[in-house]
Amino acid sequence: MGFCMNEPIQLQSTEKRKTEIIDGKIYLMASPCDEHINVQDNINNIFNTYFKQNKRRCRAMNESDIRIDKENRYKPDIKILCREKRSDDIPVIVVEVLSKSTQDRDLGIKMKKYAELGVREYWIVTWEISSVVIYLLTEENKYEFYKSYALFTSEEELDGLDEDEKKGIIREFSPVSFPDLTIRLEDVFDIFE
């Protein structure tokens, strides 16, 4: 599997270009590859189907801005916004699907900024290795590692595990913010090739 996105380029103008701004610095965001888009759409559809079936006033949105001020406008891959108890635009969950060109920013400054905003769950999804890593917000507004999940997709991967490890394989999980939603890893990483 290949390289997904080009390195970000600092721009002087944001006209008609997909960008985000962090501390006044503008980043050009290249178009993601098909696998990235598939995983993003899968997660979006899982959440929105759940919200609709359970009549929740929440929505999963792909690439929808989080506008803070003139100096900060983030564009997460997915944000989960709920209007049940809050009226602000702070997401409950932010999901970033890693790409080589964005991973340092996603795991660094953006992770810090989302914590400062009060986003309760921060997910890092890596489609190349079919993994989801979840961080939860602490009372000090910092993220703490919660759990990670990986989909074993080949017999070769499974052959490398002993029997106890095979018994411990988790094939589904629930978000902390939505404990009655079950997410199957095979649905997240069902990549159309």
C-alpha cells in the first residue's frame, strides 16, 4: 500500500484550496487516497446510521471545519458533533485517519489543540495496518491513551500469534461517548479496492 498525501505546503492565499490554519500557519491539505477515503466514509456511515436509528441529535461529518478564531481553523477527517446537551461547535469525538504527510501534525499540535478545546475522544486511525487508537481527555485537558484495536486481516498475521493471543483478539468495540454503539473493525476497514 502506498503513500497517501503530499507534504503540506505553506500558502499565502487560501482561495479555493483545501487548507487548515494552526496558530496562524496555513497548511495545504492534499487530496487523500482511495483507501483513506473509504475508511473515513465507513466510520462516518457507522456513526450516522447509529444516530438515525437511535434518534440522536448527533452527526458525523467528513472534513468539516472546526473554526476557533482567525488564527485557528482545523479540518479533521471526521468530527462527531452532538446537539443533545450542548449548543457549541465542539465535537464529542474527532477522528484523524493518518497519512504520512499529516501524522506529525495529527499526533502533535492538532492533538494538543483538540484537547484544549475539550474534545472528549480523539481517535487515530491507520488504514495501512487496520488499527484504531483511542485517547480520552483527562481533567487536566490532556489526552491519555485509552485503548487500541487492530484488525487481523490475513492468515499470515494470525499464524504469528499464540493461542492466548488469538483468544484475546478484539473484533469490535464501543466508543466511550456512545457505549451502546458497537463498531466492528471489519466494517471500519472494509476497503473497496
